[in-house]
Amino acid sequence: MPIIQIIHKFSISLTKYYIKVKRREYEIPDFSDYCPICSSSNCARFHGYYYRPVVTKEGMYYKDFPIMRYKCRNNGNKGLKHVTFSLLPHELIPYVKYSVEFIFKILFDIYVNDLSEKSALDIISQLCNEEVLSIGPVSVYNFKSLILNSIDKLNISGFYDEIKYLMNSPDRVKLFVLYLYEIHPVRAPSDYGYDFYKAHGFYKTNSPFLFGTPSQFRK
């Protein structure tokens, strides 16, 4: 069943969200006024959950993290191929189990604190349970590639002209990590990704994601 992913900013942490959903204590967001797929009202209905692995910024691993799904009843555009959409918490990345903050924590130690990859991963291993310990050099390489792709998106879109200085720098990963932690220390890196998503029209324009590529943009 074709599905699109949209970013949703929940008001609680990933861990609290997980607990509340498991206890059936979380209020399901209402999309009755606007369906992200066909744009009509009184269309989208909650359609349960799908489950995926998630590693929080604290290193907590959930193998069955619930992601809310909704079904479009096609009250609007009948020609759309997508039938359902899901709400991805803004701290998460499509098809990546590690949260945005977890990834930036590792990259900060490597690129800003000048730790070796081994030392940075050793620190992480002291915080995480065994399921997370499979992380290694290949994962770090993928994290770096993710950030480089994000920088390219910022460059193409012109979002935040104030960071143009880092776009072509050989140290752009380090500069970008520093920018998010030092220029915007109160807000988390995932909040920056949410700003990007919102600035490009949110789900009403099927906005691109800053971190990662959602299902609707994958071939």
C-alpha cells in the first residue's frame, strides 16, 4: 500500500511518546480539517501503527517504536496513488533507526572534540544497550554522508543564507555541527530540520526533509 511520510512535532520526548502510546494514553492528532494526501476535509482517519527500530538521543533502543498511520478515503483527488500517510516524529529520519540527536552527538565528538572514531564509539557503547553496539565505522561514514546531503539541500534551497560560508569548505561537516550546537544551542538539531520542513510548505506542499528521504521521494 503506497504511503507518504510527513514530519510531526510531538510535544514530548521519544521515550515518553513510546510509553504513552503503549499505554494508550496519547491523544491521536486530528487531521479531519485537511487530508495531507487529497487536501479535502473529513477524509483522513487514524489507521493504526507500523513499528520500526529507533535509537533515542540517550541511546535507548526500541525495536517496536510505534509510528501513527492514517488512511485517506479519497474525498478529494481521486487520481492519487497514495492511500495512507504516517506521522514521523521530527527527531527521526526515514529508514534510519538512529535519531537526529544521537547522530549529531557522535559527529560532535569526532569532528569538534577531535576524538577518534573508536574513542567516540567507545563512549557511546557505555551509554547504550547491546542492540545499539552494532554501530561501527560504516555507520559513521553513513552519518557523515547524511549530513553532507543535508548541507547540499540547504545550499540548493537557499535556506539560511547565514551558513553559506560552510557550503564548500572541506570542514563543512564540522562547521555545520558547530553551527547547530553553538549558534542555536537552545534548540536541538532536529528542530532545525523541522524549521526546514515547515519553511518549505509543510505537508500541504509535500515538503522535502532536511535529514533523509521520505518514502514518497524514493524511486
